[in-house]
Amino acid sequence: MKLTFLVIWGCIISALVRPSQECTQCCGSCTRPKQPSCPSPPGKNEKNLRYFPDKPSHTCTAASSSSCKGKFYTSSKECVQCCRSFL
């Protein structure tokens, strides 16, 4: 009984700890929100751009971050590396 209790308790603790670990690579979203969120093309002096895969051109294109809610890629290189299946 005690061994079963310890195994179950260990599984519960493991399930709680795993999601709390921080993501280190490819943590952004590869899907672009529907318009009017994240408008494209961005303004000329836009600094905080977000990048999304563009299937027809097989590249990642920049979009304005002004109304983007969520975690998206901040560089074209990172977007291409992490969103290969979307290109």
C-alpha cells in the first residue's frame, strides 16, 4: 500500500513540475492570427516585428506587433528554423 501511494504521489508531483519548466527553443506560434490582428505590412519605423510563415513564398514575413497577442517569433531566422513544416 505504501509503495503504491509513493508511486502515485511521485506521478502527481512530476505532472505538476514538468509544465512549469521554461521553454528554451521554438516556443512561438507558427500560425498567424486572422486579420485585423498583426497587420501586414508593418510601418516603416516599426521596431518590434513579429514573423509568420508565408507558404507561397516559402519565407517568413514580418507583421506589425501592435495588436499581436501571444508568443510569436521576433526574427525571420528563428521563424524559418522553427516553422519548417509550415513553409
